[in-house]
Amino acid sequence: MNGQARVGLVGGSGVYDLAAMENVREERLDTPFGRPSDSYFTGTLGGVAVAFLSRHARGHRQSPTEINYRANVCGFKMLGCDALLSASACGSLKEEVAPRHAAVPSQFIDRTRHREDTFFGGGVVAHAALADPVCPALSGVLADSARGAGLIVHRDATYVCMEGPQFSTRAESKLYRSWGADVIGMTNLTEARLAREAEMCYASLSLVTDYDCWHETAEDVSVEVIVAILGENAAAARRTLAAAVAAVDPSRACGCRDAMRFAIITDRAAIPDSARERLRPIAGRYL
């Protein structure tokens, strides 16, 4: 195992474990933001130190709104990760982005309403830059690894992040298509926002299971449709993540790991001790 920081792996629908991990240890954490979705599993993957977390918990017990995204990302930070690779299911908003393909988003549109999506507040104001919300270095690694795993990959996709847990209405699905978006899901933007605040590189592999409900001939999205494809996608996701971990460059020059250097605008003398303690794992070096 080399001396680089750990790579965090977030498993979404259908990806609840990584059987290829070695020297596995289960670690349950408490964070200043509460309990993460599940235990983390730390170990090595291809000789690289990693930490794996099931986003929805093993057994898929937490809906997208119920997930404690802040605790999940903070836990990865506490475990020494400086990069997060995510795998998730999504729906397609374009004919050419077909089920069983993969998208690697570079942009997001936020349609969430009921979730905590910043570490700051409570006496500390910070404004993270999100013009480019994912790490270009990690996105390239994921796309190349996904192609190597046999997937058809759509780079630089725009991902609509809806609240869920219900799927879109037909009118909503057609609206998102009119915006030029490529795929739709319920989780990735919240993770990307928090990863940026935590100064962690983030990229997502979004595995297409359906055509949402806009398509005139394809079956409307349903749990039955998604489950029928999840098994195939999950196997491809595992192959992709294993290859991507080995290709993550510890010396990548992307700026993500210094993203908050000038983002905190609160006078340091005015920051409450309680806020300093809460933010210590995330932004301690700036407080």
C-alpha cells in the first residue's frame, strides 16, 4: 500500500459492497453532523487504501431525502480520504443516452427541497465556488475506467438532481429535457456540494437504468424496470471503481483540495467555539 490519501467510494442503488477489497475492516463513526448511512469498510483495492460506504445503507433502507449526506462526507474526511468516487443509478433524458449506458456528469441542476447541503451556518458563513462542481481529473479517470469495463460512456453530462423519492411527473420530465439535461437522479449534487466544502475531489459514475417517463415508446420508469437492469450495472460499476482507484493520481493539480481557502468570510474572532468544534474535521485549518 502506498502513502497516498485514501480514496472514498460511495455505492448507490445496487452497489452495496466491493468484494474485491482486501484487508477489510468495518468502522462505525460518529461525526459532528450525526451518524453516516452505515459503517465504512476500509481496506485496500489494488494496493490503494480505500474506504467504502453504502449510500442508502445495506439493504437499501434510506431514501434519498433521509440520507445524512453531511455525516457521510465528513466521515470520509475523518478517515483520511481526499477523493470521492461515486456510483449511482439514474434515468436518461436523451434518446442517445440509453439504458445500460453510463454518464459522467460535469454539471448539475438542483431540484432538491428537503435536505441539508452545507456544513456551514451556525455562526460561520462560507461561499464555495461551484461553477465546475466535479473534479476534472477524477471525471477523466472514471470515464476511461468505465470504457475499459465495457460501458458506453457519455462525458460532460448535465444531471438533474430531484428530491424524490417519487419519480418525475411526465410534465417535469419533458421540462428537464427542454433544459438540455442528460440524466436525472436523486443524490449526486448534494454529495458534490459537500465534497467541495470538505475540499475533496468528487466525481460520479451515473449508470442509466431507464428513460424516465418522457419516452413515447419505452416503458415508464418503475422499480421493476430499474431492478431488472441494476444487476448488470452494479457489476460494471464494481469493475469501473476498481480500475479507477488504481488510476487516481495523488499529485493531481485540480484545485479541489484548496477550494475553501478564501471561501469563509466570517471574522474569525466572531466564530463561536461550538462552530469551530463542529467544523474542525472539515475546515479546521482555516479556523
